[in-house]
Amino acid sequence: MRLAQHKDIAPGLNDLVGYGRPASTPSLDEMWSVWHKVTAAADDYLDTLTPEIMATHLLGGRGPMDENVGTT
């Protein structure tokens, strides 16, 4: 979400359960809530994609990514 939409749908999620973080047991209700928010935002974004957009490249921290939107 952050890269494609420039939105942080679930602030703090990476700190809580992200790669390289210590094991944790967050609340199931909290995680279901976050999952619903993230998947709803992803669906909204995916619904906007056209063949033209899918041929473009997202911009990462070092410039355009190697793979286009359609293959990412």
C-alpha cells in the first residue's frame, strides 16, 4: 500500500509483526480488523488498474523499480 498508493493503511503493523521483528501474539480481533482494512484498500487500488497503468513502474527509494506494476 505504501509504495503503490502512498498510504499507510496500518500504521505500526510492521513494528508489531514485520519481518525481522521478535515473535509476538497480537490480538486476533486486532489482526482481523487490520486485514479487513488492508484488503479493502487493496481492492480499491486494484479496481483502478488499467493496462496502461500496469505497464508503468512504481518508484522505490532508488528510483523506478525493475518490474512493472503488472508483474509486481
